[in-house]
Amino acid sequence: MGNCKRENDFSLFINTFPRGKNVYKKGWKQRNKQEKYMMDKRMENSRFTMMHWQKISVYLMVYDMIAVEAAYLLSLWVRFDCRFQAIPDEYLQAHLLFAPIYVIVCVAVFWMLRLYQSIWRFASYTELSRVTAATVITGFFHAVAISLLFRRMPMSYYLFGVLLQFLFVLGIRFSYRFVLLERKRANVSDGSTRGRVMLIGAGAAGRVLLRDIQKSGELNEEVVCIIDDNPNKWNRFIDGVPVAGGRDSILLNVEKYKVDKIYVAIPSASAEQKRDILNICKETECELKNMPGIYQLASGEVSVSVMKEVAIEDLLGRDQIQVNMKEIFRNLQGKVILVTGGGGSIGSELCRQIAGHHPKQLIIFDVYENNAYDIQQELRRDYPWLDLVVLIGSVRDSRRIHSVFQKYHPDICYHAAAHKHVPLMEDSPCESIKNNVLGTYKTAYAALKSGCERFVLISTDKAVNPTNIMGASKRLCEMVIQCMDAVSRSGREELLAPMHTHFLIPFEIGKNSGRVRTEFVAVRFGNVLGSNGSVIPLFKKQIEKGGPVTVTHPDIIRYFMTIPEAVSLVLQAGCYAKGGEIFVLDMGSPVKIDTLARNLIRLSGYKPDVDIQVEYTGLRPGEKLYEEKLMAEEGLKTTPNHLIHIGCPIPFDEEKFLEELAVLAEACYENREDSIREMVEGIVPTYHPAGEHGSTRKGDAYEELMKEVAAAQE
């Protein structure tokens, strides 16, 4: 019985939902009719009910009628020594007879100029200009009309009349805003503590930001001083706030005005200028915020809400990287593009930027499903028109990678799949070779066989004179690319063999369709800020926990670039590819990791070695003090983009290399970890393992880099 009751209740519940397409449409139309009826009802009611602003407009209209009449009457009174008895009857009579006409005309002109529709609590220059225009129009009408219809009045009557009218009409309107502002100030200063803000920048953005803070009722903040490098503005005031001096006086004025927040509003300044100012500001204990860029000023989005926390990349002082977007667009538009490792830091940013250039199809290939899923959902949301394919698989799986190339026939492949963590790869050297070297070989081999137009390897500066197996594996990847390009040029594909495929299950490897030869290139760059496993996220976690912040060595230096910058240059470098090149990105000046850690602590509002300790843990296995962009044998050629250079490839015997690579592959799949480093040393002459405690060797290259670091900090 209970079951029957529950079934009946459930049936009643289900029956409340519309069933079928026609019922759904009928219900939708009925809801639309109800909404339209309610809307009409509200509009009908609003015809008979005056809103608050309409009542205010009526009061203003009555006031204006009295004010414009009183203005000219007072001017007549002033003209005759402030005595009504002294006013001649002919002047007084002319004024009184003309008054009704003038009042009607004034109200009409004020209405046409929308003086009764403005929101006066936000009155500004626009309202001032409208009141001025209304006064000029009505004043001219008054002078002409009263002279023609009645009689010519004294000159002072016209001048004082129009001036008093302007003051009366404008005063009542702006006094409303003034009263509200004073009321806000009284409410804010009722004992609550206000944030004391130093504003850096007395230009257009600074003035707009200052007024946004002053008129905002939600912000409990007060701008107490302004800093600007223009001496002409010093010791002067903007909206009652003093311009206290230039950047050299920041620290002094922070103490003088008891500042606890600093807002940097100089969007047009160069990255180097911003870096210098921020380096001064971070020495204070103030909360520090920065305006993102000139776009906010151009689009009118200057407010406290667009201010962002100062990021560590703001202190690097790099100008925004410019790339030829038209060239990249022509290179990517209408192409089928494959990104291996598409869920990683570099790979996912490659996918974002490629998606914005209208490819025919974008294929994301990654072994880690969570990352692949995240970028898939992001791209589907941001680019709903994009033909997106997301595939799970490993570049080490020959059958899988060949099936992808045979099915989708990508025109361009960006190979970002790799193991990149130095200490982890030192503990698992065979996995580094399997994934990085053999994965690159298998992917490049499949690209060559399927007739892919261009193959771009994402390499690293750790491939230059490597001291760890990860860097050596990336150098081997570069050599694989050079070898593949040589084979592609010569057409001697018989030199290549599918390494460690699934021989037990036969499969066909397609032949190059002959569309174009595959251009194989590599792009080499340093560390990217915010990537998985980089020092910045690690430092932030350590700071959140109260420290200590761990740095491996006080003298260690690295090149840094943001992920979007690096990827945009990778895409640009792909446009310059002819085959066989190793493109080297200009990473700017190197940065001391110790300085980076201390700056991050200061930006978080703490003092290094006081609030949060900095500890030196020693170099990790395979780590060295510095990275280089080029080997001694490599020279640099220029490209149209001054931030992209071409390293001259070091020649080697391709046939011998392929034979050695086959032997290395056998050793890796047999997991001979004891001998793998010696074998890699035999193939990569510049590889010198640093061992368990890293390499503290400095040399001339290190001294040159330290000069760059010192020059960048000046």
C-alpha cells in the first residue's frame, strides 16, 4: 500500500513537467504571454504613479521658474542702488510683463537640454556645459525679446541678470552633489580606520583613479599624497591632494603621510621605468597594486577594481613582446594543427593562442587526462566554433601516434610533450630518454611519414652544455630534429627505422604523400614563470605557510619569460622555419633566484630574513649555477623579429647518430640505468654530468651573465 502511494506521488510529480516538444512550446508561449501582460501592467501603473526622480524634476522646475525671474529682478534692484523705490516704473513694468514669457521659454530650453533628466549626484563637466548653454541661449533671448516687445533695459540689467541666473540654476544642482559628498565623508570618518593611499602618477590615469577613490562610497580609502617625476607638478594640488615629489621621495613620503597602500597608475610607462619604481615601493611594507596597462586608460576602465596585485614578472622589467600577428595568422589559418603535451603549461598556452588564429582543426594529444580535460573545457567555452579534438595517448606509443597522424593528417605539429623536472629525471634517467628522445623520434617519424608540413620541437636552454640527463635528452631531441630534417631534404627515409614499435602486432606506416617535405625545427628558451614545477609557485606556497623559502644556492641565476610571451615567440619562429634551424629566444637579462625569492617575500608584505627566512639547501642533483643559450660552436643569425635568433646547427654524422640512438633505445628499454649516462656522453660531447650535488663551476660565461644581472638591476 505504501509502495502504491509512493508511485502515485511520483506520477503526480512527473506530470508537473511538460512532456513532448509541442507541450514545451505551448508552456513557453504561455509564460511569454504572462510576462508581457505583467510588463504592460507595470507600464500602465507607472503612467499614474510618479517616480522619485520625476518628483525631484517637478520641484526643480518650480525652483527654476522662481530663480530665473528673481535673477533679473535682483539685477534691476542692484542697478538702482539696491532700492526698489528707486526703480523707474517703466523698467519694472516691462520686467513684470515679460516675466511669464521668459519663464516658459526657460523651462522649455532647460527641458530640451535635459536639465530635468540628469542624475545630479553624479553631476560633472557635461552638466556644467549644459547649464552654461542653457544660460547663454535664454540670456540672449531675454535681451532681444524684452527690447523688441517692451523697451530697452539698462546694460547692467542684462549682465547681472544672466550671471545671477547661471549661479542660481547651477548652484542648486551642484549643491546636491556637494551635500552627498560631505555626508559620505562624515559617514566614513565616524571612527572607522581609513586606508591611507599613495598614488604614483599624476597623469590622466592617476587623476581618474583619484576621483574614483574620492567619490566611491564602498572604498574606505583616502589618497593622502601623489608622486610624479614631473618637477612642474611638485608642491601643487590635484583635487586637494598634494603632489609630494618624485620617485626618489617615495620612502620619505610613506613615513611622512603614514601610507599603508600604494597604487601605481602609470600605464604608459615603459617596463623598465615601472620596474625601477616598483623596486623602490617593495622596500616599504605597504600593500602594492599596479594598473595593468594603457588599454584600461584608452577604454575608460580606470578604477580601483582594475588594479591588480604586483606580480613578480612586473619586477623583471621586460617590455611587452611584439610579434607579427598577421604573419602568424597566415601561418595557422585553415591548417590542421597537432599539439603534443597540449595539457601542460606550454602546450595549453599554445592551444589557446592557436585557437584564436582560426585553424581548420586543433588536435590536443596528452597522456594526462585531467590536464587535457581542463584545456578542452576552456577552449570549448572560449571558442565554441573551434573544431577541437582531444586525444589521450603517449608519444612513446608508436601505434597510437602513427594512427593519429594517419587519421587527421596534421599540417603542423608542435611537440611540447616532455619530462622537464631535472632532479626527478636524475633518479629515472631511462624514462627521460624514453619519453623525451624516443618520444620525439617516434612523433617526428610519424610526421615525416604522413607528410606533415612543419614539425616544431619545444626545446630548452638546459640542452646547452648540459650537466643533467634531462638537458642531455633535450639536446638529443634537437639532434633528432636535425637528423630528420636532413633525411627529409635528401629523401633517404630508408635510414630511419621505427624504434621499439609493437612488432608482435603488424601495422602499416603510411608513406609521405609528396605534398611537401617536412620542415623540422627546434625552439630553445629558458624557464617560464608560473609553469608546472617552476620556482615561483613553490616560493608562494612556502610564503603562505610562513616559510622558510628554500633557494638551492645564493649565486644561482636563470633566464625567465612569461608563458604567453614564450608561446607567441614560438608561433612567430614557426613562420621563419625553412628546416633544420634551432631558434633561440631572447629571454632578456638573467635573474638571480635569491633576488627573485626575496622580492616575492617583499611583495607578499613580509621582510626577508625577519618575517620569513631564506634558506640555502644546496644544488640539486644535475643542477648547475647558470644556463646558456648557445654552445661555443653555435653562432647566431638574425630574423625579422629581434627577439628570435637562429643558432647555427653543429654538423654531425647522421647515420652514426641513428645507429647510436638505436643502441641507446635498447639500453633504455632494458632499464640499464648504470650505463645510460656514459652512453649519452658518447653521443652528446657537451654533456658532463654534475652528479648528486650539482655543479658549482662558474667560468667566464658565468661572469658575463653576472654583468648582465648587475646591469639590469641598476
